[in-house]
Amino acid sequence: MLVQIGTLIAATSLVQLANGFFNTFLSLRLTIEDFGPAATGIVLSAYFVGFTIGAVACGGVIQRIGHIRAYTAFAGLVVVATAAMALLATPLAWAACRVVIGIGCVGLFVTTESWLNSKALPDQRGRVFSTYMVGTFLALAIGQLAIAWLTIQSGGPFHVVIGLFALALVMVSTTRAEAPGLAPEASLPYGELSRQAPISVAGCVISGVITSAFYALVPAWMLSNGVSQQTIALFMLVAVLGGLAFQVPVGRLSDRQDRRLVLAGLAIGFAAAVVVLVAMPRSLWAVLPVAALLGGFMSTLYPVCVAHALDRMPADRVVAVSGRLILVSGFGSALGPLVGAGIMARFDIDGLLYFMAAIALTLAGFAGLRIRMREAPEKVERPFDIIAPLNAPITQEPEATAANGTPRPVMA
């Protein structure tokens, strides 16, 4: 059992390493290709379009063909699409390939996490998923470091991504593991989540816009302004590690306080960090602490929104709520690079940063308004999950049990 779980965690860490590297690399490569702001925004947004489509469709694929074959199919999609990008350097081809890669990546994440949820015993589940998320964040961080050592103009980065996904595929497809089943999802009428937890819906959209714009466009601006690959890699590494460092303290704080108040504080903190970044001298050692703050505030917006929504909704709709919020966040993530690229083309990086700060402050204002209008809900038993950027989480709800009382997997 532990060998199976360890294999899944190791394979997903390889996938996240490849994914974190690929997202930053593509931002830099698009700057070199000079497709123009509109085409660049479309290519960068295409991944999140595929990610959203995959979040809707991958559960049915897993139920039809099983976890191991589904994992193989999703990894195969990523490998083929990445290989095609190395051969076809046009905006349309790259946008189509990134849609496919987004579908494949979310399929891999959901397959792995639902598999882990099924295999981990109830008293092990917290430790298993803590290990899983720490491995995810560290892999994302290492992926940023790889940017410093590879030639962006060559086909080598594409080959590295293909190799990492293929290695993860070999590890999972050869494991001796039984395929777990998936429970059917509860329905959630459209509009109900917006009525019960509007701040969660708004927060997920804004979080998606901010996170995707940051990871997609900031490295591209740095490269176009003569910043070295090593410095870009270090900046992005610090931002990812800042996100990891904020998860536990923010989670504990949100479990004790009104989550809307915590969400407002995170949004204000992000906006303040942006103002400091714009105003301060562009010295590396002065910028890096601000990068950690930006990553920390940014990466905790989404999980606090999810936790607040789960507080507002009945326990039997946990899966449906989490799934709906993934779609909402995916919409925002697809919008971020499109809007951000246009803003950056007209107003440079300061315009993009001020745009992100403005929508963060809008979220803070909305949270404050909701605090005045409605009392805070009671907290649920296990309310806060560590969620990595650009990752689709599942909900490991303690009360989700089958009719015979045994734990069952639930997927968002």
C-alpha cells in the first residue's frame, strides 16, 4: 500500500516539475517568438481553457476505463501535444496544443488524487495529502530552477518536458495497484453557489486572473527587459516557496477567524506588496522578499475561497461545490493572460501589476461588504486544504462514506 502511494506521489511530483517548468519556459519562449500581445495571450490562456474542459470531462473518462488506463491516456495527450509544439511554431498550433496539454494535466491530477484518496486509510489521509502537497510545491519550485540551465531558443526544453511526463507514465503504468472506483457526484443547480457564497465565486475568478497573469506574463516581461534566465528562475522560485510558506499559517488563521476577513486581508496584502514592488528600486535582493510575499498572498486566495464555500453549503454537496469552483477559477485563469497581455502591451509591467492590485482591492471591498451584510457561517470539520497553484484539487471529506461505512473517494 505505501509503495503504491509513494509511487503515485513521486510520479505526480515529476508531472508538477515538468508543468511548473513548462509554464515559465513557454512565457519566455513566446517573448522570443514575438507572436504579438494578442496571440501570446491566447496561447498562454489556452492551457487554462483545456484545464477547465478537462475538469468537467475527466471524471467520466476515469469511470469508464479505470485509473491506470486513464492516467496513460492523459499522459499520452501531454506527450503528443508537447512534441507537436516543438515541430509547429505557430500561434494557432501552439494554442491548440496547449488546450490538449491542459486537458491532459488536469486529468493526471484528478486521477492521481482520487486514487490517493481511495488508497489512503482514514488515519493516514491527512499525512498522505500533506506529503503530496509539499512534494507538489517543491517540484514546482525545482521546475523554476531548471529555467536557469536550459537554452530557451532550442528544442531541449520540450524534450525535457516529454521525458518527465513519459517517466511518470512508466512509473504509474507499471505499479501493482488495484483501480479504485469513483462515487457519483451530487448535483448543484447553477446559481445556488453564487447565492450562498458569492464572495467565494468572485474570489475564485479574481484569484485565477491574478495567478495566471503572474505566472504567464511576469517572466516574459523580465526576459524582454534583459533580465537573465538565472534571475528569472530565482524570482519565480522565491514566489513559489512563498506560496508554500503561507499555506499552514493562513489555513490556521482562517479556521479561527471569519474567512471573509482573512480573504480581505490577503487581498489587501497582495495589493500592498504590488505597490512596494513598483515603488522600490529594481535590486534583486530587495525584490526577492516582495516576490515571496506576492506568491504567499496570491497562492492562499483560492483555498480560503474554497473553504468559505464549503462552510456555506451542505455536506452532501462538497464534491459539486469544489468542482464548480474549479470551473470558475479556470474561467478566471483563462482570462488573466488575455487581459494582462493587452494591458502590459499598453502600460508595461507597472500597468499589469496595478491591474492585479486593483482587482485584489475590489475583492477586499466585496468581502468587507459581505461581512456587513451576513454573519459568518459555522466551520466544517476539515475546512482548509493546501492547494498548489495551477493544480486541480479533490476534496478528502471525512464524512464522505459509502453505505457500508467505508471511506469512499470524492473528486472535485
